[in-house]
Amino acid sequence: MDSDGQVRTDKHFYSVPYQYIRKKVKILYTRTIVEVYYKYNRLATHPRNYTLYSYTTVPEHLASTHQFVTDWTAPRFID
């Protein structure tokens, strides 16, 4: 897992709870779902997303000090 709490599958990034940053996880995926496991315990489940170099993030996966970035959207900055 990357140091930013994301795992990558087919050039798309999925969030994992921040407590598992830098831990070795196992990613299982199908055409429709992505699951992330640590020592046989499922940490996260995401719908599969095929958008290249994009992020699928669950706000609860972020540390409380980083959850504010989920509000950072293009429309917010344009306003």
C-alpha cells in the first residue's frame, strides 16, 4: 500500500483505512468489485472503477487530520 493510504489496481487508486498505511495487503478484484485484505481480514470493499489515474476514497478511511481534503473539489475552488 502507498504511504497515502491508497492501493492501486489497473491504474486506479482505492482507499484503505489509514491504520494500515505501509502494511502489506492483498487485493482481490472482479469486474465489479475491489476488496482489500490484511491477514485475512477484509479492510475495504469498493465498486470497481475503470477511470484511469483517479481515486475512490471513503472519507472514514482517512485520518481525522486529513478528512478535510474530501471537500476539495474543482467547483468548490471555482466558487
